[in-house]
Amino acid sequence: MPSLKLALICGGTGAEHIGSIESALWLLSQFRPDHQPGFFYQYPDGRLAEAAELPALFETWAVHPYIKAWIDPAGAEHCRAVFRKATHWTGPAWTALTSGSWDLIWPAFHGQGGEDGSIQGLLEFLGLAYGGCNLEGSALGIDKILTKQCCEAVGLAVAPWAAIDSAAWARDPAACLERCRPLGLPLFIKPARLGSSIGLSRITRFEDLAPAIQAGLNWDSRILIEAQVQGIEYGIGIVGNQAQPMISAVAESTLHSDSYDYEAKYSADALDDIVPARLDADTTARLQDFALKAWQALDMCGLARIDCFLGPHGPILNEVNTMPGLSAWAPFVMAWRHIGVNAPGLMDLIVQEALNRNLVSDRKRADNIVLTN
């Protein structure tokens, strides 16, 4: 692959703001040295940082405890060098990002406002190549309710669940609670379109369900109520297109069933997932095949991590992550490294798929122009 001008954009207006910065900085530190990277940051209020603001912003990020745990000193110095070069931009950040001068834009957002198909749709509208999960996969994958509906439709097993929206809760909370009772206990209450366990609750008594639902609705207008699945959780990475994607090794989560908050998942002490998972070859292949079917059911290409449990009758879908957390110790990265794909190689695979996808889109646009003239 030749040297490319690659623009990362991160931050965003959603609740997973700091996680987006973590992943983007690690990505930046891992780009091949012959690539020409750019870095764009969106403040929580939606404004894009100008180039001159980036060096000072980075020094603020560099002392954040989560970011310090994810980026080594050499990577941090590489990021500083990029930010110093970024001051050579001319014009406003928005103009610099959308001018078409980048070979590829990589949205490194987590959660709403960036991982949900919003920026992917904007970039497609502008005709700009972008890396990561595609528009359709992003929009379906971010929504835990739509994910379950799509996967159930093709026969994949999911945990027993119910969905509640703010309108139904305001109209008849008692009826909503009764819909959840057959699920049993314990229950997880999850905002439908958030990740990183933000806004998530676990209850073991039905009398705690109403306040947990109300708390979840403070984060999202739609929430998922899900029965707890007993068993170990596994994550499988997929990169590529619909026709011939590559599948990673299986990562085994070491989090306990009652350890689900952001601190438990993303602090330095939590970075101990087991790769490869302690499974025999047949079970590994069964999980990988299940993940591939979920990928296809959600019309995904680019990248994703499929998380599932292994029940007595086979895999059970938990959720999908269309922009999984990224670091040297992230299970998504470790799972690829185990099969011989290091971080720069993994990024090259993702970039190449994105460039190929954009070429196909360009041809379709050209064909449509011919047909309508």
C-alpha cells in the first residue's frame, strides 16, 4: 500500500467522548511511518478544534489516567509530532477535513454521534472515503434492539429481552414492568444506543426495576431489558467486506458477571482478557461461524467485534461493537495479533477495504449519472 493521507476524527458529542480519544490516539501512534496522518477533534459541544489548539489539548489528554494506561511513551511522542505538524493546516478545521484532500477519513468515535452511522452518512453524502464500519452496519450495530431483531430474524440465538421506550414508560409504567417479569432475574437494563456500559444497571430484585428503567431512560429514549446469561463472554473480530471477511482469534473475557461498569472494563487493571480463548478447535470454529452470521445479518463491512456467550446449546449473541476500544491490550487487537496480524497490518487491512468500498461507490455514482442523463 502506498503512503496515504489519513485523517482521524474523534471526540464527539456523545457520552463515550473520552473513550473515543483513547482509541484515536492509539490508532495515531500505530500508523505506518510513511503515512501522512491528520487529527481532528470534536468538542462535546460539537465544535471542531482548530489545528493550533491540538498541541495543548494533547497535553491535557496525556495525563488522563485511562489514556496514560493505553498509550506508551513512544506512542505519545509520535502523537506530539503529528500535532505539531497539524499546525500547518490552512483554513478552518471543517474545511480542512472535508476538502477532499485526504485519501481516507477514519471516524474513531464510540457511541452516539459518530459510531451510529451519522458521520458515515455525512461522508457518503460528501463522496469522501472513510474507514471503519459502513453506514448500514453502524446504524444497525449501535442499536442493541435492532441488532437483536435482525439476528433473531436469521435464526441466531439471543438472550431473552424486552424493549421499553420513553413514550410507553410515560403512558403505562406498570404494563412495562409486567412485560419484563417473565425474563426472570437478574436483569440488565441497557440504553439501546450506548456502549462501554454507560448507563447500564444490573438488578436482582424486581422492586429495583422501575428506578433502573428510569435511570436508563435518562441516557436514551429506548432501553433494552435483558435476562442475564450464565457463562463466559467471548469476542470475535471481523475485518473486510461481506463476501470474504477475515476473522480473528477468539478473545475470552475475564470480567465477572457483576463487573460491568466503565472502570471495570477500561482501567489498566482490567486489561487481562485471555487470547486465544480456552476452547477446543471445534468450539472456536463454531463461535467464529456464529459471529460471521451476525456480521452478515447486520449488513456489515469494514470492521466489528461480535460479542457472544457460549450456552449449553451453542452461542448466544450479546452485542456487536462497530468501533471496539483500541489499544495494545484491547481484546480486539490481541485477537488479531494472535493470528499474526500486528497493529499496522490490521490498520492496512481496514484502510484497504475502505478504499475498495469507496471505489465501488464511485462507480455506482458514475453509473447513476450516466443512466439519468
